[in-house]
Amino acid sequence: MTSTSPDEIRSDIEATRARLGDDLDELSDRVSPQKVAGRTAQDLRRRVSSATESVRPKVAATTGTATEKARQTADQAKATVRRQLDAHPQVTATAQRARETAGSAAGSASQTVHRQLDAHPQVAAKVSQVRDTAGGAVNAGRQKAAANPRTSGSAAAVAALLALLLIVLRRRRQGGGELD
């Protein structure tokens, strides 16, 4: 049924305009770059979350399997070493003797150095002096490095030079040379 009166026609036009305005607002909202980006980001978040949730159990299972295989391999390696050592007691004995010899040599070297220093008080004094100087240089280097990182290279060079001097003094002492 069509309206014929001008007032009814105006009323229909006003209602149509209102609906069109609402439709335009809704359409603008849908095509707004911010709204499109927001919907796209939300969709991506949902997809990533879904993918993550579907992969998580698989990753956990694979990690567990890999961990167990690594543990088994390590246990097998330990067992193999034990079997080899049990099968070859001479290897075990040789390794034990080597460890004892190395420990003994280190102790003997330390005792020899102390005896030599005791026998040569001049060398001992020089070694002590170099050790103190090297310690002071190291401390100074640390302080300089803290104050200015560029100077740490110079301090390290001085410390290395002092360490080298200490080695030379020890070699002279071992060679029987006297220091002035």
C-alpha cells in the first residue's frame, strides 16, 4: 500500500534516510583500516594460538622421547666404558698410575721450587718482588679497566710482561744462573 499524502511520503523518506544512515555507519565500520587490521590481528592470534595448542603435545612428546634416548645412550656409553675397563684391568691400572704420577709430579715440582727458593734467597726475593709487582699491576689494571675500558689492554700487557719476567727468572734459577 502506497502512501499518497505528502506527510506520509516525507515520513517514509525520513525512515529510509535513517536506515541508510545506519547502513552507511555499519559499512564504514566494516571497511575502516583500523577495524580491518584489528580483526585480522585477532584472527591471526586465534590461528597461532590454535596451532600452538595443537603442536604443544607433539613437541612435549618428542622432547620426552629425545631426552629418554639421550639418557639411554649415556647409560650405554657408561656401561661400555665399565665393561672395557673390567675386560682390560691393565688400562684401569695404567690410568690410576698416571693419575697418581701426575699428582706426585705436581707435588714434587712444588717442593723443588720451594727448596730452590729457600736455597737461593736472592732469587726468592726477586720472585717475591715480581709476584708483588704483578699483583699490584693486576689490581691497577682492574681499577683502570673499571674507570676506562680502553686502558684494560695496556694493563693486561703490563701484567703479561711481569708474568713473562717471572718465568724468565724461574728458568734462570733452574738453569743455575745467578741474578744480579
